[in-house]
Amino acid sequence: MKKKILLILSMCLIMLGLAGCGEDPTKVDYNGYTYEQLKGACENTVTVLQEMSESEKASYLASGDEMLEHLVGRWDEAVKGVGDFVKLGEFTVTKSGKTLTCEQEIIFKDRPVLLTYVYTYHNMQLEDITVDAVQTLGEKMTNAALNTLMGMGVVFAVLILISLIINSFKYLSRFEKKGIEEKAAPAAKAPVAALPPAVEEAIAAQDDLELAAVVAAAIAASTGTSTDEFVVRSIKRRF
């Protein structure tokens, strides 16, 4: 019995969910605005944009209203190369969280254009208006491929740059090691220049005279005589 009750309740919940999902958007109250009012606002905007003269366009662009200037500028860009106006297409209203989005399709000969109104739902304040040419599937795929290639190119460029930086570290360490070794190495002593033979002989003779004087003084001191009473003529070295 309990299983049957649970099954019935589950089916009721499923039916309520399906009923909510299948709600007719034209019958919904959008925070005080009806579907027809939102659609009329988009259609009136399309009519004004299509019928505006050059003087009116200049006036709109100089109005100081950023949203209006943006709308007129985007309209000029969107309708370039789309051909003649054919009719108004599908109108959709989408509520997502705190945002309500209204999209009006505008059919031209070569490609459609999409007018989008974005509202803040709780006060229905207009946040943005955009106009964009609808891209074909081929154009979307091309743009996606270009974005992918650009992203991959940036990634590879960064990886190559990082690799070069890492490889440069070994050269920096070599330069640092070389600088430390140069600071630690003692300065090489300059070689002593050899004296000429004549100078060496003169130094040796002077050394002999000094040695003879020292020997004479020692003899005089030991014998109690004067150095004038004898002469040291030669000295024989035994080493």
C-alpha cells in the first residue's frame, strides 16, 4: 500500500514538473510585463533603427546616452552586407536567475540579425541592448578553430620561454663559479729578473771586502792589535 502511495505521489510530482516546463511563455507575467509588451518593445526598436535618417543617427550618436550610442553603432556594424530587410523572425523570452533576456530575430536577405534586450528581473530595469549578425555554422567553426589555435600558440610560446629561462640558469651558474674562482686564485708573482754578470761580480767583490773587514776586526780584537798592523789578503771559503 505504501509503495502505491509513493508511486502516485511521484507521478503527480512528475506531472506538475512537466506542466511547469510546458508553460506557455505568452501567458506568463514577467514581473508586471506581458509577453506582448516585451515583444512590442523589441519590434519598435527594430522599426526605429530601420527608419532612422542620417540626421537622426547623428543626433542619437551625440545624445550622450551610452546605451543608445552603443545600440546605433552596433546596428550599423550588424547590418553591413546582410542584404535587404525581409521580415521579423522569432521572438523569445528567457528568464535565467535574476536576468530576463528578450531576443528578436530580424530576417534579412543574406543573413539574420539578432536584437537582444537584457533586463534585471526584480525591477525590470534595462541593462543592455545588443545587435549582432547571426553567424553561420561554418563561421562559428572557423572562429572556434582560430581561437583554439591562438590559445595553443600562446601556451606553446610560454612553454618555450620558460624552457629558455631554465636553460639559461646553467650559464649563469658557470659565470658565477668562474667569478668566484678568479677571486679565490692568488695573484701570480712577477718573475725576478736575472742580474747581469758584471753586476753580480761587483756585488761579490763588495761582499768579499766587507767580509775581509769583519775578519780583520775580529783578529785585531783577539790579538789586541790594530787593523793597521796587518792586511787580510784572501779568504778561503770551505763551503
